[in-house]
Amino acid sequence: MPKKSRILSNNLTLLKGAVEMRKTYNNLRGAGKSMVSSGENMIQRKKYNFGDLPALFEHEVVKSDAACQEMAHWHNDVELIRVMAGKLHCRVNHSDFLLYPGELCFINLRQLHRVYNTEKEPCELEVLTVSPELFSQNKKLYKAYILPVINDESFTHVRVEGKNGFVKIIERMMDELQEIAAEKP
């Protein structure tokens, strides 16, 4: 198995473990829900926070109107985008590509990126933003598998087609996060 695939597999295992930990943790605060929808020309967004867990789950509907386009931004978190319906343009640094339903894009931290829609139909997507510190509890694993990925300046992003086996694992994890978020008031 190639090194980056092995690293991604280990990271997915860690994230899945965090989801399980989240389910059993007794002192969690409720997931905060908010929806930003200022008229027809805006991105509709629901945000779900998970208490002290350094992760944010968002469900978005992106329309093609110019007023609805997301500004290019970067942050110190890794980001995972899953397209649910429609087509979505994703720009990471100087790379611009189209994502289709069932496809994922993993964006490394500190990468300038944005998403936008040029199609008539709205695009529905889910975004999971995770701080690398989530994985730092196991120092050996963090040093061996997480740091090499997030510190690799040449690794900006990876687009993963829906037929890839990793996509099914990630989809199940994101579905579980959605269920957890929906259960909270």
C-alpha cells in the first residue's frame, strides 16, 4: 500500500474512533445549529459544533449566483468536502477541478481554497473541518502519520472518486456525524 494511502487509512481509523468516542462521551454539550440564509443569493449553511471536540460539520447548498460565491480562504484545519447533489467547482491554490456527487476532496491545512457553482442546479455538499490536534492524543501515531501529511508543503489536496473504497468509509463516518448532530437540540 502506498505511503499516502496508508497514512490516509490510519487517519480515517483515528477519525472513526473519535466519532465513537463522541457517541459515548457523557458530558457533551448539544450540537449548535445555525442556518445562514439571507435571501435567494446566499449560500445556505447549517453548522454543527460538537462541544469541545475540535471539529465542525456543515451542510451547505451552493447556488450559481455570483453573490453566492464563497471567498477564497485558508485555515489551520484540514477540510473534507463531500458532494451530495449537483456539481461543485473546487479551487485549491492554482488547481481548479469539478466534483460530482459521491466524490470527496481532502484539503490540507494552510491551503488557499474556495468552492463555487456554475451550474443552474444548486449543489448540496457536506464539509467536515477538523483541527489536527484532534489526533494528537496518541503522540506516536500523530508524529508518525499526521505530522508528515500536514507538514508536507507539496501535499495541498486530494480528490477522491466515489468508487474508491476509502470513500465508503468516509461516507459512513460523515453520515454518523450528521446523525449525531441531528439528535442534539
